[in-house]
Amino acid sequence: MNRGAPRGFTLIELMIVVIILGVLAAIAVPSFLQPFHYSKTSEVQALLRDIGAKQEAFKAEFGQYLNVSGTMDFAKRRPAAAPRSDFGWVDWTPVDGDPIDDAWKRLGFRPQSAVRFGYVVVAGLPGVTVSGVPAGLANTNDHWWAAVGYGNLNASGATGAGDTTQYYLSNSQNVMGVVNEGN
């Protein structure tokens, strides 16, 4: 019998293949997960920009921005049931006669569908500050507004202000900021 050349792979060859596959996976997984993160945050980014556009339209008509929530307090967010602990959808159903819901209506803002983030919007006149607004978010030398969206991106069960991801936007910082990203 002719045995010929040995067939199969050596342990070294198998280890090299495993290392190559590991490197390829390390490169591919982050780019694979990026669309999932974007899909979770696209709502808050779009709605904060829409809130900004509504504030600018309000100022053009009335000469100042509308202080919707009164203070930058997590308890003043709308919808009040957002964010859910499982990152589920919440319908935005305003309550007639509620001062905050009435202010949202006056601003002309209402999402077209259910949301996953809770929103707070405050505004002030030149020289006027509002409780809870992070330093630098409002330029109090001029008319200003600031908005925040609270969300629970990883469905960790967290629903409190300090445990949630917070996206900020204001007219004085035309760049969206984020705190606790990933929570």
C-alpha cells in the first residue's frame, strides 16, 4: 500500500485560521452593531431638531421662545411614561388642562407616532436662568431654549434621570450633546 503524502491540517495551521477568523470578527462586529445603535438614537436626534425648529417658529411669531416644561426636571418629561424600562414604545397622549401638555400643544409639537424617549424643553429671556439647565447649555445673554431627551438604550430597567441616556440640544450650542451614552 502506498501511503503517499499525509493528509489533514496541523495544529499550527488550525490555530492560524482561528486567529484570522478572530481578527475578522473583531473588525466586523462593531460595524455590524452600529446600525442598531443608530436606529435607537435616530428618534431622539430627529425630534430634538424638530423641537428646535418649532421653537424658532414660535420666536419668530411671538418674540421669545416657549418654556414648555417650566424646569429641566426629569419628572416634567413628556410622555411621562417614557422611557420604559424595556426600551419599549410609549404613545404621546396629551392630557387636556395639564399645563405642560398645553404648552407642548402651543409649541405645535406632537410626534407622529409612539416614542421611546421622554422630552423636556425649557426657555428663558436674556439674563433669566431656569432650574436644572446644565452649565453652558443656555446662553443667558440672549433669548434661549434647551431640550433634553431621556432614553433607556440598553433596556436595563433604569428609568430615572441619572440612569438614562440623555441627549441635549439648545439654540446656543447648535451641536447635540449626550450624557450616559449606552444606558
